[in-house]
Amino acid sequence: VQLQACGGGLVQAGGSLRLSCAASGGPFSIYTMAWFRQAPGKEREFVAAITWSGDVTYATDSVKGRFTISRDNAENTVNLQMNSLAPEDTAVYYCARGRTQYTISAHRGQSGYAYWGQGTQVTVSS
């Protein structure tokens, strides 16, 4: 399974970006998908996840109300709409595919994900 993330860039505080992740080479629609991020000198952290059907989403507290995760199972893509960006959102953002089929839960730890994209850089200037 290959995951290709794109959409990162440089944006001013208060701006928006939309990240996309395209999956290929294996099943997509039956797995939870997630976004993580890693800022310089920090651990990789959970940002948001969406269950296989798209019915349930999860987000870390710091992005609730600003970031929205969505998926298109027909296109094998997962997206992260990021609004009201702040300098503390600066990080490399990674998409990831879960390990368990048809689950309605979502791991917030990296161990719950079997495949990872290469990352896309998001930089928010103040």
C-alpha cells in the first residue's frame, strides 16, 4: 500500500490549507484513515481520524473546530481541511492507514496504523 500526501505549504496565521492523501496498491475503503503531525524536536502526534465508512471522526482537542477530516472511498482519498491555522500547527503532516478492518474506533497511537505516507510540510507564519 502506498500513501501519497500533498497540499502542504506556507500560509499566514489565520489562513487555510487542504491536505489530501491518495492511497494505492491495496484496500482503502475498509480501514480507518488518520492524519498525524510531527513538529521539529517533538514526537509525532495524532491529529484526526475517520472510520472506514466516514460516519465517525475523531480529532485531538487542539484542532477541534478548526480541522475537518473527510474521505472519498470511490477515489481512495482522505483529506484534512485546516482552517484558522496557527504557528503551532507548523509540522510535517502524515497520513496513515489503520490495521483493523471495519472498525468504528480509531487509535490515537502510531501502533494502530500499518502504512504511512511520506509527509507534507505545513508552515504557518505569524
